[in-house]
Amino acid sequence: MKKDFLMIRNSAAYLTEAVPVIELEAFRNKIAEFCNKADGRIVALLGKKENNESLRIFTVLGSDSKGELYISSAILSGAEYSSLTPDLPQANLFERELYEEFGIIPKNHPWLKPVRNSAGYEFYSLAGDSVHEVAVGPVHAGVIEPGHFRFNCHGEKVFNLEIRLGYQRRGVEELMLKSKPSLRLVLAESIAGDTVIGHALAYCHAIEALADRQVPQRGRVIRALALELERVANHVGDLGALSNDVGFLPVASYFGRLKAEFSNMLLALNGNRYGRGLLKPGGAAFDLDNELVKNFKIRIERGMKEADEITDLLFSTPSVLARFEKTGVVKTEEARKLGLVGPSARASGLQRDVRCDYPFGMYRFKKIIPVKAATGDVFARARVRALEIKRSLTFIDEALEMVPREKISISCEEIKPSSFSVCMTEGWRGEIAHIAFTNERSELSRYKIIDPSFHNWPGLEIALKNGAISDFPLCNKSFNLSYAGFDL
Amino acid sequence: MFFIILHFIIFLAMPPFFIGVINRVKSLFAGRRGPPLLQPYFDIIKLLRKGSVYSKSASFIFKIAPMLILTSIICAGLLMPLTGDSLAGFSGDIILFVYLLALARVLTILQAMDVGSSFEGMGASREAIFGSFSELTVFAGFVTLGIITRSTSLTDIFHWGHALKEPATLFLFATFFFILLAENSRMPLDDPNTHLELTMIHEVMILDNSGPGLGIILYASALKMFLFMALTALVLLPNGDLPGLMPAGFLLLKVLGISIMIGVIESIAARIRMIKIPQVLIASFVLTVFALLISLFERGMI
């Protein structure tokens, strides 16, 4: 393990040449071994074109219980290697992505098809007299993002659900390399429109790590406040949407109003309800004054009381529980195999939270207590959200007392050559990973983005297995994944 | 002549108003001001003034179905004693009444399957299954009412005025109320407000209808709902032998009460799982059978 992998810290820069290069087949076996035996998982698996046009594959592996991150690499000589997917289902999307981007063919992959391109895509289809297929999307009845859902059903029962995305491919990773440094932040904020802070924060960490600069504590506090506010606003919105999907209207409209209360706090902070423009590499772009801190304390206290009342009503209504419980179950073992992250993983009994496992920014100084539920159903996913709202509000309340008097940002312009940095943040959907490489001229040469949705979409497919097709919207809402974040 | 005109005014003009009432109650519960009470009329008028878009795979059935559905429901309305007496009642009209509504259902299912969309096929199969359960209950309910009142026409059944003294009618009220919710795609069995095709029953069958066709179907649904509300109200509190305009006035009040009840029920409970709907419908059938047994037993017929 020692010589094949380099142990790294979250949001720190290392020289690219320090990453071990091992033989491809050994590389593959080590990944499988690490993930299957040592409670690890794949954080990232990506290809990078080297200067001499050969392809180098990097993998970042995480051991959540120990809080350790490892990186390793292999040079791809031929265009083939033995597929990881049969041993390690969570590698499926990563291998298909490598195949799509670089044409690398994993031998014995169960079904190699594109991830985001429509060319050469085939759907799984069941044969049989009374099996029927239902195709939903990519154009939907509500104002939501495009995605195609293919159900193979017998009556109301779903045998298989296949999700095809890629309708919003913008090529963000390539744009990151081409754009001016000042535009990259805007790009990062637009990866997923509802996770502005999460992605912008990961991008800022990457630049700061590569520039080797430390953000002042005041900047860190503001960032953590914004990240938690984003989480609370989205979780509250999700609980409202879940109530709406089961037709429980009073709670749905109450949550809808409450969501705006929290988005409005971000608005008060920097004039944008999603927090666009609040962060910048080196710190925060907007400051808190004492007036605002006092005002926030009052609003948080009131918000906490109202959120408590309304979640109590939601979880004490039998007809709601009857819909939530045992719907869309993802068992702990399945969640582990698929490598789920964020609230969806925590709802299935996996203790995974970047804020605790690989702490960054303010979370290095102030711990946040992670939340977990065991049942893996819609109820658990709703419950985890409700508890996280509580924890995050408490965190914000305490953090507001801990705002030191100092600068909110420093400049960070010079970035180091030939380095890389793995930056993970816990967005409201889960782990966001940005991996940045620089070349000898200190320019970004590869920028890899992994949205939590990339890990979690397969979870939704599993949740629907043998479920009822009429429960799909509810399950979908309980995951509430990003299409744009997946498509990039 | 006056009562004929009154019957038509009540039956053809009032129903959308009660949908407005339900929506208003739901809005109040959700803390919103809600749309105007007359919004359902505005919606229907707006749709009637639009053009239609037809699916390429739709045949003539899809085009004529809305009118046929409306016609069969209006015919059913002629049998309902809205002003004390019905317009076209005869002995045995309960069977015609149920089958006219069934005809409307069959036409809705046919026009849904006609366009060949998988959503609408799914909705049609749900409607067919759930409909077969609720028809059974409606018939059992009418048989019970027939035994209690010794008549088989709706007018005669509801001329009898001692419902509250008859324990069976309490059961019947409960089951008719459930059937009212089930037949008119109300919560907790169906959600009339959802935009999620996969969870719909009735709404999904009319996804392809547009313009006047959709307007007519929405209007027909309002009429159908009014018929069921009137029926449910009359089971609990029949007209008896009230003179003049009183039956019509009381009926509207009772229907208003039922609309408010529906609004409240839709606000305080979540929708039940699709898989459980047949169980609920069977339970209401069992309740009807109890009512039947009670009324038979009281009369010494068993």
C-alpha cells in the first residue's frame, strides 16, 4: 500500500511527479482490493493526457472511517485493461466515462456504453408478453431538468429502471481550462445551479492549495455559513417537495415559505439568493457586519423553531409515514457497493460526510456532528435531511459567535507548476470533488469535476427495483439529484 | 316547465363552482389566498376558445369522445332528482344511471388508449381496475337503498325522508363518500393537482386532450362530480316531501357542505399508495354489504 499509493490531504497541493506510477493490471487490482477489503471507495478515476501524448490514469481512493485519501496512477500502454466493474460496481460510470472520453476499453465490462453521448446508446429491455416499457422524458411536465427514464414494468411493478442523462452537456471541464482565471469562478458556480456555494468552494480550495495560501479565519467562517445556509435552504425545499408529492399541501407550502427565509439570508449576505459571487479564491468577497450577525441570529432562531414545528407535523402524520416508509429502499450493502455519497448514503446507514471525514476550512476547527439513518427508504432520506437542517442551523448559530476580526480574503494569483490538488467539499447533495492539475507553465492542464449526483444516480435505479412505478416521483424527489452536475 | 329550467340551471351551471369551493378550502388550509371561486369557469371558457392539437396516432374516437362523455353524463343528470323530482325518472332508472356513468368511463378509457401513449395506457388500466371495484359498491349501495325504500327509481328513493333513523344509511353515506372521492380522482385516492404523470389516474388519461376537447372533458368531470356529491348528500339527508323550491335549495347547501368536507380531507392527509387503492375500495364494498345485511335483517328478510 505504502509504495503504490501516495497519501494526501483534502485541499492540499502536491507535485504530480510524486504520485506513484504502477503497472496497469496491478493498479486495477489494488483499487479493487482497497475498496472491497479495506472499507474504501472510489472518489475519482480519471484520465489525463501527458505531454508525450500517452494517457495516465489517476485514481483517488478514500477510506472514510479512517479519514485517509490516497492517490495513485498508471500509464496506459495498450488501449485495454481488465474491467473493474464486475468486482466493483461503483467503478461502472467511471469506466464508461473513460471509455467515452479516451476510448479506453475495459475487458469484460458487463455493458460498455456511453455515459453522456447519445451515439451508440442502447437501453436494457425485457422481453415478454405482459412486460411493458414506459419512457419518461427528457421533456417533463414540470419545469425541471431533462433526463430520460426507461422503465421495464409488469403492471405497476418496476422490474428495471434505466436512467440516461447527458442532455445538458456543456463541457465544463474543458471550459475551465480554456477560460480566463476570472471566469473560472463563474463557471464553477454554474456547474449545478442549486449548489453554487458547494462547487465554488471546491474550486476556490483548488486554487488556494495550488497557490499555497491560507484563507483568513473570518473568510472561512463566512464560507461555512454560506455552505450551511445553502444546505438548509435546499433540504427545506426538498422536504416541501416530498410533502407535495404525497399531496400533503399545508406542510408543502409551509416548507416553501421557509426555504425562502433561508435563501434570503444568503441574499442579505451578498445580494444573491443562491450566493453567486459570494466566494472568491483567497476568501470571501462580501463581509458580515455586526448588525447582520445580530440579524442572522434572530432569523436562525426563528427559522429553527419553525422548521422544528413543521418537521414534527410532517413526521407525525400517519398517512405521510405510510407513503415514506419502505418506499425506495437502498440497503446498506447496496449503497456501499454503489459508492453513494451525501444524505443518500447516510440514509442507508453509511457514515460518510466530507465535513467530518476529510475536514476542510472551518470544519477543521469546529466539528459538525454527522447524522445517520438505517432504513435506506424515502423516510430515512427525509429524516436525514430534517436532522441535518437542525444540525446545520445549530452550527450556523454557534459559528456566528466565532467571527474573528480580520481580513476576509487574501490574494492568490501565482499558482505552482507541475502540481495537483484534490479538493472535496460536502455540498448539500454530498461529496463534491474537484481535482486540478497544473503544467510546467503554471497553467491548469486538467480539471476534473465530480458532482455527488455522479455517484448517486445509480442509487435511484436500485431504489426502484421491484417497487411501484407510481412511487417513482417520490423516490426521485427523495434523492433530488442534479442533471447538470452529472452532465457537466 | 319552471322546474325543468331550474333543473338544467342547477345541473349545467353550478358544478364548476363547487370545484372552486374545494380549491378555496385547500388554499386556505395551505395558507394561500387561492384562485377566484369562479376560476373553473374561466378555465373551461378559456379552453373552449382555443384550438386543438391532435396526436398523429389518434383516430376519430379521440375526437368525438369528449362530446360523447359529456352527453352520457348529462343524460345521467336527467335521472337525478335535483329539484325534488328528476326530469326523466322511471322505475329501475338506477341501473341506467350507473351504466351511463360507466359509458362515460369506457369512453374516457378508449380515447386514452387511442393515442397510444404508454402513460395513458397505464392510466386507462388503473381506471378500469379501480372503476370495476367502485361500480360494484355503487350497485350494492343502490340495492340497499332499494330494499329500504322499496323502489328502484332515484326520485322515489330520495322522496323517502327518514334516512337518519335508518342505521344502514350511515354506512352508505361513508361508502358513497369514498366512491365520490375515487370516481372523481380526488385525494387521498388520486391527486388532481399533481404534475407527475406516473402517479396519476384520471389526469393522465386526458394528457393528449387540448383546447375545446379538454374543456369539455373538464366540464363533464365537474358535472360528474356534482352528481356524485348530490347523490352522497341525498343518501344521508334525502329530500323527503319538501314543497316547492326547498329541495333544490337544500340540495345546493348539502353539496356545498360536501365540497367543504372534500377540501378539508384533501388538506389533512397525504395520498395513499396506489397499491392500497383496491383495498380501500374493497373495504367500502364490504361496508356496503354490511348496510345491505342490516337493512335486510331489520325487515326480517333474513
